[in-house]
Amino acid sequence: ATTPQDHPDRAGRHENQAHMLWSIFERMGDLGDLQNAIKYGEEALAATPQDHPDRAGRHRSLGIMLSTRFERMGDPGDLHEAIKHGEEALAATPQDHPQRAGICTILGGLFESRFSRLHSSEDFEKGLSLYYEAYDCRTSPPRNRIHAARKAASLQYLARNFPESSSSLEDAVNLMPSVDLRFLKRDDQQHILSELSGLASIAASMALQAGRDAYHGLKLLELGRGIIMGFSIDARSEASDLETDHPLLFAQFDSIRAEIDSSIEGTNRTIDEPPDQHQKRVISRRWEAVNEMEKILKHIRGLPGYGGFLLPPPRDALMRMATNGPIVVFNSSSYRSDAIIVTTSAITSLELPKLSYEETTRRMSQLASFGGGSPFKRGRDTREMKGLLLWLWDAAVGPVFDHLEGSGITPGVGVHEAHLRRIWWIGVGQLSMAPFHAAGDHSPGSTRNTLSRAISTYTPTIKALSYARQKQFQLFDKFDSSFSEERSKKAKILKKRNPRLLLVPMPETPGAAKLPGVNEEVLYILDSSAKSSIETTLLSSPAPAQVLEGIKHHEIVHFACHGASCLNPSDSHLVLFNQDGINTDRLLARDISNLSTQNAQIAYLSACSSAKNPSAMLADEVIHLASAFQLAGFSHTFANLWETNDDAACEVARDFYRLLFQHQENGDDDDCLVSTAFYKAVKKVRDRSPGNPLLWAPFIHTGA
């Protein structure tokens, strides 16, 4: 109020006041703050010259605030005024301005709101057209374009235009690798990806709904899930190879990718540069960067060995990944639910009408609540768990086995466990926590369950499975006649020596329940490893830094301690000692995943919830302790989906090592024997207590 009407700073000061009040409203929800924010926004706009570069942004801000008041108060006049401001903002924004996609999307949303209220086909078409225009803004950050394509797909779905909806979703997923996350902190990466949650799932569903083949849906799931893990894998493989083989080209590619993904607000304007000239310069440079990126990618993909650089794997490459057993991907979205089945002969899809999105949501929410509590709660949880496993069999796993057995891919009912095939499970979204390995009826004599049909392993993505298989599995020192020098340069063979085992036990943890079974578990492993001439290191007071260093020098690591899963999944941790050996400290998933190991093979996490990710918005990132060890380079990780019984955990670990070392002494040595040893150890507990799935179902194997 003290700033004169003709003062050049008047508009900016009023805009700042409007933004401050808007921020307070967003936090507190007081309508009075919103009303005042709108008042100052209108005064800021009135004081802004028609040709000023900031005018578009002030129209946009005012439109957002008015549309919010419409949502709160329901006055159609606010919505109409918001649309007018959105149109003014768009008119004042050049066609190739990096912010144009965001303005188009906001205005498209306003027309969509009016369409949902008045059902005007004109509003529908305007909204859709604006979303398409936003996606086509190639100078805008990929995140803005992805959001626009997703909004366009939603409108097309409302109109039952499935092919068009599928096309928009595919466009959105194809842009996801362009979102440059590599130099952001892990929490910032997670925040960005939480905004894209579920995109790959609905894209795959809509592709199948539109009549596309199963490979197409699978390709979208591989491209749009496990992004953080994928970046790390690429940094250690494909992109790393480019950096090694062609360092100057890699530096150019990396710099341009970061520039395109950056916000225009991050560009600096010199003191003597007029705002309009600065805007033109930024736009011109953004176009140059976009064109440079297209040329760089074309050049990279023309190099020998780089034809598929940052592209989804071709059909035949995915099918080769099923050489050791089929890969089954379960996807449930609000559109439909399917299993995508990968074998060496085909990639097929199987629609699963009983696996409804609503029921899946209810069941997975139920699963998250199991564990702990009073005897009454445990009894109720057991009954509900048995019901969940039956539902999972009837709705998802059973139909898949019917298909596999009918096609002759897996053996039929009643086969001896020595002839069971391996199978890899991938759960998309909320199904990432589903216990497919335990699905079915486990009453005595029943074979309507996974344990009677296959040996189960999990993997976050097929890309992660390929990464887990880069090392040839060999623990013991012996001649390897099967390893060929023609294998990929990315394949790694371990040093020929007996393995070294790192034991990290915490039988007593300050402030937590004692784990009496840990001492027995450790003694048995020490005895078994000594008989097999395995060098063992026992950390009596393990601290995180000491453990991280030890992991680098051991082929097998075994943890027997408390674990915790956190809403921020990168903070999930194993509870260890502080350096003082008295207080506790945490070994975080984020720190484990940053390790890069050469000889790592087996990580055994005898710890509660070590394969649990409680963040629904980051379900497709599959971030937990088990995946952290996989990313660190361990081919096989054994972990728990939820809280475990101490005695059962001890028994499974003991039998696993007994069976594994027994096979090694017989001269056997491959990935299958690792999974088989674990399968038998878990099945033994199941056979003794089939009616208590909470006891044996949490134990899972992930990896090669």
C-alpha cells in the first residue's frame, strides 16, 4: 500500500505478497488467505505493462488461484475467470517457450473441469487440444510433457478412444528416461518419481486394451519402472561403457541431457540484458540443445555395440532372459488386470478379470497390516492371510500355471520337486509386495499352490535380472569348462578361490527385543563353513562403516539382526552398533546401494521386513534392503517380506547353508542350486506348519 501507483517495483511487490499468502493458504487452508492472495495477484497484474515478460506468469498464477477458489466455493464465475487468465497467459507465451507446456496443461485442466460440469463437447476438444500442444512443446522439461500426455490419455479414455489413449500414455512413458535424475539427491529423485507413480502400469494396461501385443505392454513396464535402479545399472554398464569407450561423446551427451531437463528459471540473465532479449536467447538455446541431443543419440546408436543405447530391449532379448524359467509380470490398474508371461518361445498376455484393482488394493492394504500384536491379532492375521493366499491363487497365480502347464512350459501337478522349474515373479505397483511364491491352498495333500508347482524367485524388473546374471555363479575353486571367452564383455567371472563369508549378528540390540535364535544360527553357519573350507569373518560389534567395508571383500554376507522398513524406502535399514559398540546405528538401504562390488554373490538378510517397501507412491521403484544389495552387485539376495519368527528364521538359514554347501561338495555349482536350497529350506517349515503361513511365507529369494 505504501508503494506509489506508478512505481516500477509495484507489480513485483504485489506479486510477492500474493505468492506469500498463497503459500500460507496451501499450508493452512484458510480461505481468507486465498481471498487476499487473489486480491494482490489482481493488483500485480494491473500494474504490469502489456508487453512485460512477467505478464504471462502473473496471468497463470491468478488463474490457478481462481480455479482453486472455484473448487472450494463452487462459483462458476471463478472458473470462467480462471480460463480467461489462462488464455491470456498462453497468448503472451511464445510458441517455443520452455514454460508453454505447463501453461497449456493448466489451461487444459480448466477446460476439463468445465467439461465435467457442463458436458460441453467444445470444452472437451479444447482441453484435449491443449494437452496435445503441451506434449508437443519439445523445448519444455520432459516432466511437464509427461504430465500433459497423461492428462490427454485420461480424456481419451473417457471418450472410449482406447488407441488414442494408449498412444498418449506410450508417449509419456517414452519420455521418462529423458528426466535427468542422475545428479539429484536420492530423496529428490524419489520425489520426482512419486509424481509419475503408476504411469507405466496404466500405459501397459491401455496398450493391451487397445489391442497391442504383450511385448508392447512389457516394453512400457520395463521403460517406466525401476527408474532409479535403472540409472544406477546403466551407470555401471551401458552408459559406463560409453564413458569408457567414448569419453568426449559421453560428456557431450550428459551435458545436453541435463540442460534439456533443467527449468528455465535456472538460467542467468546479465544485468544489462533486457528481459525480452533474455527470453529469446533462452528459447533459442533450448532449441539448439534439443536438436543437438537428437544428433548425438543418432551418432551413439550408429556406433558398434550401441544400437540399443537407452532403448527398451528387443523382443528376442527379453525372451532369452527366460532360458532358465518363465518370467511372469502381474499388472493391475484401474483399467484392467493382466499377467504378461515371458518364455523362450513367446511373450503372451493373460487377462485376469478376478484380479480387480479394487480388490487388489484392499488385499495389499490388508497384507501391510499383518504381523506383531496380541495372540488374538496373530490368530486373526493368520486366518486373513490364508484367505489372501487363496484369493491370490484363484485370481492370478493359478490361471498362470494353467497356461504354462497347458503349453508344456512347466510340468503338471504331482511332479517330484527335483523336476520343478524355476519361475521369476514381477509384481507391478501395489502387487510388488504380493507373496506369489506362497499363493494357494496349503492344506495337507493340496497341490493348488505355488510351492507344489515351481521354485520361485523375484526380480524388480527384467533389466535388474539381467544385471544380477552378469556374474557367473561360482563359489568354490575348481575348473570351469562351461565359461566361454565369447561371453559378453559385461559378463564377469569370479576369482577362482573358495568364498569368504562375512557374518553380521546382533543377538542383543539396545532398545529392541532380544533375538535368541541368532547365536544358534551363527554357530551353525560357522561350523558348516569351516567344514567346507570357507574363510569366515565374524563381526562381534558390527558398525555400519565397518560392515560396508567388509562387504567389498566377501562373496557371501549374512546378517542376523533387526531390520526396519521406512516410508522413505531409502531410509530402510538394518540395526547395528555405533562405533562405540554400545549405542545403535543404522545401515541404510541408500548406503548399501551405493556400493559397487566385484565378487559379491549371496546376501542373506535374516532381518524383519528386509524386502518391504511401505511407500505406495514409490512401489514401482522397488526400493528396499534386498534390492539395495542386488544393486550393490549381489547375484542372490534372501530377505523377508514382513516380521518373522526368530526360530523359523534360524531354521531356514541353517538348512539353506547345509543344502548349499552339500551341493558344492558334490561338485555342483550354479544359480539353480542356490534357489533350490532355499526352496527346500522354506518348504520344510511350510510342511510342518502349513496352516500358519505367517511363519514361513515371508522368506523370499530375489535375483539370478
